Amino acid sequence: MTAWSEETDRETEAWRLQLRVERVLHQAKTDHQDLLLFENPLFGRVLALDGIVQTTERDEFFYHEMLVHVPVLAHGAVERALIVGGGDGGALEELLKHPGLHTATLVEIDESVIDFSKTHLKAICGQAFEDPRLELVIADGLAWVAEEKGKRAPFDLILVDSTDPVGPGEVLFTESFYADCAGLLAEGGLLVTQNAVPFTEPESLAKPIAALSRNFAATACYRVAVPSFFGGDMVFSMAAQHAAALTTETATLEQRFAAAGIKTRYYTPAVHQGAFALPPYIAALIDA
Ligand code: SAM
């Protein structure tokens, strides 16, 4: 019997995305969400949380390379980085490829996501969870940044690799979370958040970007179309206390990319620059 997963558009029930489930690797109701890991003929192994596709073996690099390499190469000297969420380990794995990185702190609310990813999603996380530069914290990101602000050395980069603004991830799109993240950033530091797919979830961009703009002097959005995220481009928001930190010469990016010696399948300095060119329907949500 062929099984199909289901995903429905929470707001309008306007569309339904179904992926063929060839084999269920694991299904559990964790303390925080419903977790489903299954195999699909096109996407390979797929992680879904609360029925929403989070990442897949075949297209994870679209998302993780743009989440990580755009801010790291824009900054140029990231030594201390924080990932909030990111339990699949994909962002961590890309981050640890940067030779200049000293420490990576990952704050994930649901330990089960990490455990199952380490067992079933090696193609995404590799050996990242065994890296000596990793500080792993199981906690709610909102509470952790509020608790740690002013108590530890600030970060050069904060990546918010969260679920969408429903369930446990909702608090990671709030004003107080962004304000505390601003307090945890070093001079010249960058914050990057995932803002879902504006065509299907415009509120996941419009409201959070307004809150970001009230806590950071400068924000800029960039986009990538992830095949398993239905609805076209998804958007990342990058925020800093100085506008200059958000734009980098192409020649500088090329020099830093070459020096890092990282092999990529999506990211290039040209793709980096092009991703900040936003179509008017997305720019209108940001300027709203
Ligand atoms: N790429 C995915 C996306 O764009 O939707 C995100 C993937 S990652 C698996 C999302 C992680 O955020 C999950 O492991 C989830 O448990 C974690 N998460 C959700 N809410 C959180 C919170 N309040 N604090 C820390 N981690 C959280």
C-alpha cells in the first residue's frame, strides 16, 4: 500500500502537498512537536515537524548554504557563532567548514530532533555533532538568549534556523527575542533569520521584519527557492547595527570564498549578490 504524507496550508487550506512515503524511518510525538522521518523517491530522507517539511537529503544544500555562507562571507571574520534551532545539523555542518570559526553554540529545544538526525540524517549533518568546536545546549532559544545576554562573550553571527512561526518556533519571531539577540552580538555582528515562503505565508516576513527593523539599524533580505518548500522563493533576513555590514564587494566575497576553500553546490559569490535582488511582491511586504 503506497502511503502519502500530508501537509496542508494552515491558514487557508488553499493547497495540499503530499510526498510519497516509501518507508517511515521514525515517527514520534516528542515533548514539543510531532516528528516524522521518512524516505521519498525524489527527496531521499525527509524530516517533517508538525506535518511541515523541515529538510530533505536531496535539497538541504539550497537552504543551508545560503543560510550560512552568505553572512559568514559577508562578515569576513566569524569566530564565535550561535545557531538557534537547527536540530537537523545541516547549518552546523556548513558553518564548521569555515576554517576561521572557533566556537559554534547550538541551542535546540527538542533533543529528539538531534538524536534522530544523528542516526538517520548523516547525509545532512555528517560528523558535525562530534566536532570539538560545538557547544550543544538543549533549551528554548527565547529563554536562553534572555538568560545569557551580557553574561558571555558576544557572538559574531547568530543564525535563527527555526521552524515557522507556529508551535515552539513562534517565540523566535518576536520583538523580545530579536532585542536579546541584538544584545548578544559583537560589534559588526550579524543576525540571520529564516522567514519562510512569502507567497504562501506573507505574515512570516512582514511582521518579523518590522520587529527586526525596530531592534537593528539595518536589515536586508535575500532569497532562495528550496524545491521542497512549496510556493516559490523563501526569504532570509539579515540584520546588523551598521548598514555597511550588509553589503560586500563581489571581489571581496570571491577572495574570502577562495580562501575558505569550501566546495558548494548552490552558493557562489555571484549567487550571493543576486539573492539580494528582490522582486517587487516581496519588497512590498518588507516596506509595508
Ligand atoms: N529549515 C527548516 C525550516 O526552514 O523550516 C528549519 C529546520 S530546523 C529542524 C528547526 C528546528 O527549530 C527544529 O529542530 C525545532 O525543534 C527547533 N525549534 C523550534 N522552536 C524552538 C525554540 N523555541 N528554541 C529552540 N529551537 C526551536
